Amino acid sequence: MTDADGKDAVPTLPPTANTGALGAMGRGATPDPVPRKAVVSWAFWDWATQPFNSVILTFVWASLYLVSWHFLPEDVARSGETIDPVTGAIGHISCDTAANTATEYCRSLAELSSGYGWATFAAGILILLLAPVLGQRADASGLKKRWLFIFTMLLAVAQFALFFTLEDPAYFWFGAIILALGSVISEIAGVNYNAMLAEVSTPKTIGKISGLGWGLGYLGGIVALGIVVALSQFDLLPAEDGLGYRLIAVGAGVWTLIFSIPMWLNVPEAPAHGVQDRVGFFQSYAILVKDLGALFRNHRPTFWFLLASAIYRDGLAGVFAFGGVLAAVAFGFSANEVMIFGIAANIVAGISTIVAGRFDDRFGGKAVIVFALVGLVVMALAVFGLREYGTMVFWVCGLLLSAFVGPAQAASRSLLARVTPAGMQGEIFGLYATTGRVASFLSPLMWALFIGISGSTIFGVLGIAIVLAVGLVLLLLVRLPKHVRLT
């Protein structure tokens, strides 16, 4: 099939006959072909927003600036300084040993890590309360693209606001709250973005197109982190008052604005599905509960998979959300080491996701997810148990963690596509995009609790491991149809 320009196009799904709230969660697309540039433009949104995830949340801004000596009292920060006997360069002690953990410097860093975890926990609660119903209302009204535009612009504004987080303990909570709000905005934007997947794909192409989005996201993270590393290596980032990190946040916001333009130009707004009465904001929650009840009664395996995936997907998010903090605070990685690790992690995740796709087709999505989750739990426990052996432990186990995350994410989408009842692809993927946020507070909660109780950042990894393990157990209990390999 070709579009008007003679290029390959992806046909869309015919409209479904479903009515009511569940039917409106995602609509069948029009029978008109979708030009390939619309598909690529949709996937490119992942590239546009990736710096917020890779640079701001994970590997640079939060871990190297916000949860670091920059926001400690000056005397406490100086107590943790070290001097390289060869180069004379000033560094800071690693908090991966029991002796160092007991110092005031490491205890203070743990308090910052815990505080950031509580801010992220609060963001998870907001996502739980807002994302499902906002996604439902946008889909029912046919305004997913409009809401995606609004929240993408708000995400850029949040990144610009980080510029005002000065290097001072008094500004820590300002930065933490802005990051938390940015996470809420990003997740709600993602609800609308994911719900548009059914409109640019078919059952045969949904995995491929979903993977294209993941792939562009990983690639965007590699490029963005590479730029930051290059700027750091050539001393092009001002050090005074955290100005370099604050300018990085501005750059990430500009990146989001520029690279989201293809979405606005090339992906049309889809009309609403079916006819629905207008209801109030709080009534939408009742409709959402009714939708889930209908799914439970009629398609129980899909319902239980959505629940299990909500748990373990939050664990997957926690691996990346706090991985950079572990590297910098618990294992004493330098700024460049954290960023280089981030680039390596994205490369490993991208390659493993592509390779795992073949195993997905051969053995089924559930087998891939179970294998990945087991690997994640084992590696998380290894990071904790072998911490006394230093940075090499995190390099090896951390990259293996990254290698398992991508396959689990990609296989989750493909598995859901396989167990979705015919004619309900849009609806179920809409629910997948929203119910996946229901448990988004668990990892931050467990992270903050374990650090708060122990007084050491490294214990946060145990909280993440528990969330992953619970999700794994729930997934094992889900009775899904036997995988049939298509030829």
C-alpha cells in the first residue's frame, strides 16, 4: 500500500462497534492509510522527550546535581572531599562502604536521596489520581493530540523552571518539587501518546511501531548524554552556582520543543469514538471503574495482566529513575562516569531490546518478561550484596539491569497485543497506558522507606527489587493463552 506520494503507508484499523466508556478508551482508526511520515513523527515524540528521562531524571541533573554535595551545607560538603594524590583533583568519598556510610557526609546525602524519593512518591500519587481519568476523557473526546501538545509544552516549561534551582540547600525542595511535577506532566503526556499508538498501526505492525518509538527514545538518550559529556570534557559548562547543570535543563527543554514539532505537523487529531454524554471530572472515575469491571468479567486474563504489569513496570521505571543516584551517591561515580554509564546503559538496553524481539516471536512475550524480571531481581540483589567490591560491581550489574529493562518493556506491549480481544485493540491499549500508572508510587515509596530506615542510599535498591519481585509473582499467576509462533 502506498500513500499519495507513492511511499509505503501503514493501513489503519476499521472503526470498532464498541460503545460506552470502555469502547471510548481507544478508538478504531479510520480506514484511510497513514503515511509513513506520520508513523515516524509519532515515534519521534519519544526522541523529543527522552532528555527529560535520561538527562534530567536519571543520569545527570537529579543524580549529579540535586542529590549531591551541591545541596549540602558547605562544612558537610567539605568533610566528604578527597584529593587525588597524582592530579590534585578534588573529589568526594564513596558511600558504598559501611565505614563511609556512618559519616555525616554520607548520612546527609542519604537524607537528600530519601527526600527526593518522597517527592517522587508524591508525584506517583498524583499520577495515580489524574492520569487514568485524564487519559480516558481525552480519548473519549477525541482530543488526545491536543492534550499531548499541552502537556508537552508544560514539560518544556518544567525543564526551563529548573534553571532557577540555585546551588544552595534552601533550593533543594524547589528542585525536587519541580522534578516531581515534571514527572507527573511527562506521565500524563505519555498516556495520550500511548493511546495514539492504535491510530498509527495495525495488529501486524503494532509491535514494530511501538518498538520504533522505544528505539528512537534510547537513541535520543544516547545522543543527549553524548552532548552533555562532550560539553563537560571541553569545560564548556560553567561551574559557578550550578550554572552548568541549570543550562543543561534549559537545553533539554529546547530539545523537547524542537523535536516534538513533527508530531504536531504530521500526525492528525483523531475524532472521538462513538457518542458519549458529557460527564463531570469526578464522574469520570466512576466510568473508569465500570470499564475495569467489564474487562474483569469478560476478559479476565487481560485484566490480571494489566494489574501485574502495573506493578512490575513501576519497578522497571524505578531502575532507571534511581540508577543514576545509586551510581553517584552509593558508588561514588564521578560526573563523567555517571554520564558515560548512562550512554552505555542506553546502548545495552537498545541492543538487548532488538535481540529480545526475536525471542519474543519464538517463545512468547510472557517468557521474555519472566526471564527479564528474574534477571532484574538477581542483579538488584547483587548490587546490594556485592557493594563492598566497589564501582566494578555497579558497572557489571548495572549494565545487566539495563539489558533486562528494555526487553521487559517491549515484550509487555507485544504480549498485550496478542491477548487483546479482536476489535478492542485501541480500548485495551488505552487501559494499558492508564492502569500502568496506578502503581507508579510504589518504587519511590519503597526507595524512600528503605533509605529512611537504614540511613544509607544503597538500601534503596532493595525496595526496587521487592517491587519487581511482586510484579513477577503476579505475572506468574496470570493464565494467558499458550504462545503460538507465527510463520
